[in-house]
Amino acid sequence: MPLYRSMMLISKAAEEVEDAGRTLPRSIMYSVYLNGAMGFLMAVTMCFCLGDLATIVDTPTGYPFIQVFYNATGSYTATNILVTIFIINLTACDISVLATASRQLWSFARDKGVPFSGWFAQVSPTMHVPVRATAASVAITCLVSLINIGSTTALNALVSLGVAAGISSYYISIACLIWRRLAGAPLPPRRWSLGRYGLAINIASLCFLTPIWFFVFWPLATPVEPSSMNWAVVIYGGVIIWSLVYYSIWGRHVYVGPVTVVKRD
């Protein structure tokens, strides 16, 4: 997940980076190497320090990772320090994700791809940031976090939905690229390329993403009951249907595709 999140954050900063066509792909590759190596070391270390699995699952803290820290250190002080570091890193990551979500909302609103596009697309003339899109992202995030108070099932569905939606965006992009390569259609100009291995890497990516996308909608246990059901598939289908209806009624008349050149007034 950290590897996936790092690539997502980098890719969404395209419009705020100089020479994005070359800088962003290189940054994504560097993040894959760095986070992949650190993730592998972390996974190996955790496997060796897990301790008794039953104790971790039934931990009185309610958070298995805290119990793993305690089993590895045997010290409450060391456990608190490690948890504090984890919280600080997670907070920094959440701020980055929030900034990413607000920029994504703003860019889509600028292209007239969402309702109330004119309002969301406004950029503050003094701070030079999309304040309205940022405020909307903060408000929606706070409202979604309150769902956990009433229903953990609904929150788990939204978490699964976020993963499925992100994978879907990558899946569609890679599939379209493979289709154009196989059809012999010209690709858009680019500053960075995977070279002759590009098609093989694209196909391998789809093979890797397919089972993940398929199983992310499944419930975690059987027998399946309303409280244990993964309702992400219902929300996912509902969002797609709503999006198609919105596009057919209104969006297709105003949406003209991604803007390639932006000029500051």
C-alpha cells in the first residue's frame, strides 16, 4: 500500500511540476525502487518479530501492529515511540493525500467534468491555490471519517472502494495504451519511455492488477451476513451508473477532454 500510495501522489502532481513529462516518470521509478526495497525489509523484519499470532489477533489494544511493536521490544516506552513515529508518518501522508485529492478535484472541475465545475475550479488570486476544492476535500474527508462511529461495515466498504477505484483508473489507462500499441496507432509525444520492454511491462501490470481488483470487492469471511458483507461493489456500481447518467444528460455537452495548456491570467 505505501508503494501504491507513493506512485499515486507523485502522478497527481503533474500540473505543479516543471518538465512533468520527464520528471514524474523518473520520480515514480525512484519511488518504486526505494519504497519497494524498504517495504521488503519491513515485511521480513515483521515476519521475524511477530511472536504469537493469536496474541496479536486478540490484542487488547485493538490494533495488531501495536502488539507487534510490543512483542518485538518488550517495552512500553519503545512501543509508544514507534507508534508515535507511525502516527507522524501517517499524518504527513494524509496531508499529501488531501492535497492530491483537492488538486484532482480542481483539475477535473477545470475541464468541466464534475457538477458545480465553475465553483470548484476557482483559484484564490492571493494564495494561488484552489481553496474551494481543498475545503470541499477537507469537508468530505471529515464527513466520511464520521461513518466509523455508526458503522465499521460502511467504513470498510469505502476503504475497499478507494482501492478499487484507484486500481480501475490505472487499469483503464494501461489497457488503452496496450490497445493502441497492438493496433499500431501512434502514441502521444512523451519525454520518457520504457523502450522495447514497454508493452511487456504493460501486459504484466494488467496481469498483476486483475486479481487484486477482483478480490478487493469480496467479503473477508464466510458465511456472508449484512454486517460482514463488503458493500464496496454496490457503491462502485452505483457510482458508475450515476456517472454515466450525469455524462449522458449534462457532461457530454460541456466536457471537452483534459486541458493540455493552461495560461495564467
